[in-house]
Amino acid sequence: MKKFIIAAAILISGNIVWASSAQMYKLDNGQTVVVQEVKNNPIVTIDTWIKTGSIDEDDSNNGVAHFLEHLFFKGTSTHAPGEFDKILETKGAITNAATSKDFTHYYVTIPSKDFDLAMELHADMILHPLIPRNEMEKERKVVLEEISKDLNSPDKILQDNLNDMMYTTHPYKRKVIGKSEVIETITRDQILGFYNKHYSPSNMVTIVIGDVNPEHAVAKIKEVFNSEYKKTNKSVYTKEAPLTKQAKKVEYITNTESGYLLIGFRGTPIDDKDSYALDVLATVLGDGRSSVLNQVLKEKKRIAFSVDAGNSTFRDDGIFYISANFEPEKCKIVQDTIFDEIKKIQDKGITDEQLNLAKNIIERSTYYSRESITNIATEIGYTMALTNDIKFYDNYLDNIKAVTTDDVKKVAEKYLGINKSAVSIVLPE
């Protein structure tokens, strides 16, 4: 998954909305609130990010954050199970949630005339989950089915095997979805214990983007998230040791006729200055038809059906990845060609033309990604959850524009290479 691309200017239906118009507030309960008024459509997105995910789990409760994501929709003391969905659907709302290594977030997009109702339901769901035992058992089965499906998915197998090679000590080693043996036995008390430790407003960022008055939005959030301040202690983890020798895992499965490849290199946390040059390098290597790997592997040598590159950043670390899909017998030549092209950039760098094209692609993608208020809320929330600072959001494009060809060559030398790689492969049995 590629890192969210953040811009200083947002293009929405022809209207420019500057990032500086986003107003940030710190409430007495410790909660961070970001509100941005966008008047072009009568809709609003409410998105609350809890700064916890699988990073805060251990072997005994691995998967609890994801399990909790399912259970939040299962009722409170004032709303029966299913009532949240029923009320919001009648208002034309879209609701969803996601769990990652560093965060969990819950959002609702709804006509702005129903903002107050949506915010009341949103806060009630997050602050007062009952987690009824019968609903918990139903969702336990759902999560176990999701885990079972992942065991047969080439993409998930690739990602999980790569992650196992990249991380052996840091909590990033654990699967976000969890393990079946943990989900089968985890108790309600364990789930509530995790909730009570991490789900206080002081560990939350609530984003409101759309057709809403900022002062009214903040007043409403203060009302519905009303609670005492609770200090949250964030654990600091020792950085994973770098790879000094190539790691490789090949898995054979029956439900594919193609070969799949995922190469990972340890990258940087989101707020590291090298992340911008790595974004540009990923674009040069594998973003679009004109990219180096697409031209060589698909157009010239015709040894891959698809190829892609990206720079994924987390709070504590990051992964620069290259993926490819190909005929199984071409597995070795695909790997060799990818590393050959990396070596060329390490030795000779990239051209000014490649640099400028990559910057233009990033800028264009940035603007296009701002075509919905939900995307804006997601990207601001992602930034705030990982950095606690909106500056990354504000300054992203300026930092991309400042990247030089020399910067790209340096990060290619620093982070990429055969002995710094983990290679995950899936082939037909």
C-alpha cells in the first residue's frame, strides 16, 4: 500500500481550498480536533483516529484492535445492536472503519444537515461500546473467516511472508488481523482491557471536513466527547536491525496460475526527510507506463504482466517495495532485472527529465486524491495520527519539489540493494 500523498493545496470540483484553512484545536480532555470548512457540496465527513493498532498488542492479544473495530458497531447503553447502521443508512450516510499497525479509525460521511445526529452517534459508538457477548461471538466467527480467507490469498501471503522477514523483534512483526488461535480464545475482559487502556479522547484525533461551521463543529465535539482528561503513555520500541543479507521465502499454492513477487527494503518513518526522495524514487521506478520497471519488464523484455513500486511509511519505520506479476517460469529473470535496474540508478542516478516527470506525477496524484472530502479527512487523519503535527500535510509538495537527482541517487544507495532486501514469492504448486 502506498503512503498517502499530501498536498499544500487541495483541488475539489474546481475550487482551491488551502491546507492552512484547516483549523486545529486541543480540547481540555486531551483530544485533538481538526476542522476544515468546504462549502461546495452539502455533505460532511467525521473521522476519528485512535492512535493505537497492532503496535500496542502482544502475543496474547494479537488482533484485538482489529476485533474491536468490528465490535464498535454492536451497540451501546442507548442504542441497540444494528441501530447505528439503521439510523445512518436512512440518512444516506456512508460508514466504515480500518485498523492498521499504528492506528484505528472510524468515519461517517453524511448530508451536512444531519451533522449533529451523526456526531452524537459517532461519539456514543466510540466512547460507550457495550460489546455484548452474543454479538462478540458472532463477530469472532466473522474475523476467523477473514483470517482463513487471507491464508488462500496470494497478495496476503506475499505481504505476510515479507513482513515476517522484515520484522522479527519490533511489534510491526504482528499481523494486524491477528492469529486464529488468539481470536478463538480471547476474552471479553481482555478486549475491554485493551479498550480502556488506549481508547480515551486524549489518544484520539477527530477530523471534520465539509459543509459545517467550524465553531459549531468544535462545540458539538466538546459536548459529545465530554470526559475527563486521561494521560496516555506511548511505548517506545527499539528499532529493528537492518537487513545485511538477502532474505527470501517462496510459497507454493494451488489457487493461482501466475507468479507473484514482492521485494521489500527497510525505509523510513513518515517524518524522516529521506521519505520525500524515496517517494520520488518509487515513482521513477514503478509508477505508471513511463516508469523504469514498466518500460523494461513489460514493454521491452515482456517478462511481467504488471510491476509497481511504492514507499510505505509508518510511525516507527517504513518499507520501500517493488511488486510484480509474471509467468512462473520467468521468476528468476524478473528478480534479476529488477535488481539490475536498481543498480543502474545507484551507479548513475536519474536524469532531470525523470525527476521532473516524477514530481509532476506526484503533484497530479495529490490534486486528484482531493476530489472528495472523505479523502481529505483520511489524509489529514493519517498525518495527525502518525506525526501529531499538521506540518507534514502543509509542506508535503514543497518538500517533493525540493528533491534533487542527487537526493534520489543517495537514497537508492542507502536503502536499496540485494543484501538489504527481503523477497517474498508466491508460485503455483
